[in-house]
Amino acid sequence: MKSLITFLSLLTLASAAEKPVNVLLIMADDIGFECFSSYGSEEYSTPRLDALAAAGIRFENCHSTPLCTPSRVNLMSGKSNVFNYQDFGLYPNGEPTFANHFKESGYATAVAGKWQLKTEHGGTTPQEAGFDSYCLWNTPMTSRARYWDPSLESDGRILDFPEGTYGPDVCTDFLADFIASCAETNTPFLAYYPMILVHNPFPVAPNSANMKETDDKKNFIDMVNYMDALVGRLVDTLEANGLRDNTLVIFTGDNGTNADLISEFEGQPLRGGKGYTYDHGTHVPLIANWPNHIPAGQVNRDLIAFSDFFPTMVEATGLPPKTITDGDGTSFWSQCIGEAGSPREWIYGYYFPRPYAEDFDDKYRHWEVRYARDRRFKLYDSGNLYDTQLDVLETARINPHLPDHAAQAAREKLQAVLDAHPQQGAMVDYSRVNGVLPSRTKL
């Protein structure tokens, strides 16, 4: 009997392996690593994501860019912003995306949630980015309403809703229907969910106990919990349609938490780092789950950059490798399946979110800055070096003249990274860059 059970189990795995691999990529909006119970938070409840992490792998050193659009461009193109970032709200037209590659490989593709990659001045439509269908907020057609009574565009038209409709529910249901449709037609799919949650404003969520609550922090806690529930809704959809065992689920966040919010983390208050290049502005969660392929209970401390997602999804699904011009991504699929892989030794960062702003600051209108980091140290192009393990807020520059051998070795290594990359953005029109720098800078 035991040998029969073993044979049937192997037969089941072999059958699952023959099926094309689906991908569900979820990226929450404005949420850092400190807002997840699987990462140690006791203030926020994220049971569905905790379950995905427990049954898969959780990465502790994933870094995005500090802000929404730069992270989206980085993620979708598989290359650093220094090579292709234009301006806030734009994805460079003609720049290939992971959706283009999956679509060309025979996958059905859909996106729902927040776009923010097309304006009247340029950018890229969802169709141009490789998506067959979409349900999106933050397109040229939508208004600012995203939560209650939302303004959403789906496949070229603005949707009508009854009063009291909650935008994130609509986007989640759209992808759930897409997944079910693909199951019916036996079509492999890529579903990309750049969520509307949990970006400000902070209204009550459908799960709020007090539907008249006005306290931002209380509502934010509810929004985080509801975001988690929506992730669970899509996982349940996969299960109900018999797709769970051949679908790779990846979850991350696009940047740090809103800086107006303070969270308790490891017994200390931690202000959100969105917009800042500091460690907590780019340190985001990363969870990957695929039953019978990604071993359960893994915690990995390798460096992961947003450029890495594109090649990882391609390798995991067995699609033909994609040559990305100037691509700097490294697949972390080997780590997902429990192997050592080839971990990154560094991440290169470039941040110039609004090149044509009238005034620059150290946040959403940050002046042009480059930096390189490893798991411990971070070096800016100004020459300032920080120990991010001891100095998360980057307040104490390391004196280059002190006999700290680890810091000196890191400085040399990271300076070589900076020297190997362009000093200016390839798609920035510097004749239009006239912003005034702040009188004092910290970097």
C-alpha cells in the first residue's frame, strides 16, 4: 500500500509539472516590512500572508525604490531606473515588460489595481504593456476616487457602480473572474495585482468595526488587515478552480510605509519611510509560495532587488529567457526552491522621482541621487557611508578615517558599483532640470 501511495503521489506531481505554470504577482501600495505579522509586527494582523510565508519562503532583504512610479518601472522592466526612468506617472513607451514576454509566450495576461504609468504627456497604456484586459485606477480617464465609490477604468471604459462600492473589492473580483475564466479554457495566465490598498487617504475599510472612524492609524490597521483578506480571496479562487498547485504566488510592496504613520516594531516606534532613500523607505516584504515546489518554512536573507522579479518569473515558469537590454536583474528562483543560487552581493539604486520639479527635497521631489548597498552597508554618491544594521535611519555617517576594516572594504566594493553605473539618468532631459536644491542635505 505504501508503495502504491508513493507512486500515486509521484504521478500527481508529474501531472502537475506538465501543466503550464501560472503566475499571480501581487504588490501592495505604500507598505513596508514592519506592517506584517510574519515579519515580527504585533500591531498588524496578516494571517493569510502569514500562511503563505509559512508554507513557502519569506525574504528579509528585499528592496524596492522609495516611491510608487519608480518601483513600478523597475519591477515591470527588470532594469534599474538609471537606464529608463523618465518622470513620475510614466512608463517609457516601447520599453518591454514582463507582461509583454508572457503574452508573447502564449499566456493570457491581466492587471487590476493602480496603474500610474500613463498621463496626457506620455507613458504606456495597459495594452501596450502587454495586458489583454485590465481594471485600473489612476489612468488618464479616472478621477482621484479609489476606495468608496471609485473611479475605475476597465478595457477602455469607466465603470458604473452602485453607491457604497469599494474599489479594492472590484479589482480583486476582476482578477478572480479572470482566473476562473482561464481555468475554464485551460489557458495559462499571468495576473498582476498592483493593489490600491493601503495608500492614503485612510478611510474606513469594509472590515472596520466603526464605520465612522476618522483616526488614520486605526483605519490604516484595518486597511492592512483587509488587504490581507483580499490576497486570501485570490488564493481561495485558485484553490476553487483547481489551479493552486500550478500557480506561483508572489507578494511584495512597492515602497516603505507612509511617513505620517508610526508603527511599533520590535518594541520601538518606527516612522514610515516612503519617499526616503533610507533603509525603511525601500525595505519591503517579499513572500513566494508554490505548493510542492517551494519548500515550506524558509526564511532567506539574500539581497533581492525589484529588477530580479522579471527573470525570476521567467525561470520559474520555464519560459524562454528574455534578453533585457541594460537589465540588471538576477533570478532568485534557486533560493525559492531551497538552493543556494547566486545571491546578489549588492544593489544599485538610482532615485530622481520628479526631475522637472521647481524645487527638490529629500522625499517625493528628491534631487538626483545614486547609492549602492549590500546587506549591511550603504554608500551614496556623496561619499557618505552608513551601517544600515545599526543605523536604520541613516543618521550617523561612518568616518572614512577610522580603522574600521569592514567599513573600508564595503566602501571600496560599493564605490566600484557606483563607478560601474552611469552618473545620470539615460532618459532624463537635463536641459529641463532646473529645480532648486534644499540648503542642507543629509546624504
